[in-house]
Amino acid sequence: MKDYLKNLRLLQALFQCKYVGVPELAVKALFILNILLFLASYLK
């Protein structure tokens, strides 16, 4: 769970970077990937 919260902070940083030039699609893909990883570790 700690890892997930750490990833959430990373995602928040990425969302802020989005305006600096990080492609929105990449940010969304990372966000979705993170949710899937969280679900996978939760269901284990």
C-alpha cells in the first residue's frame, strides 16, 4: 500500500508536469497502468 501511495505522489507530479510538456496520453497510460498494478497486487 505504501508503494501505491508513493506512486500516487509520482502521478500527481506527472500531472503537474503535463503542462510543461509531458504528453497527456503518456500520463493517462501511466495512471491506468498504476491502477492495474494496484489491483493486481491487491488481488494476490
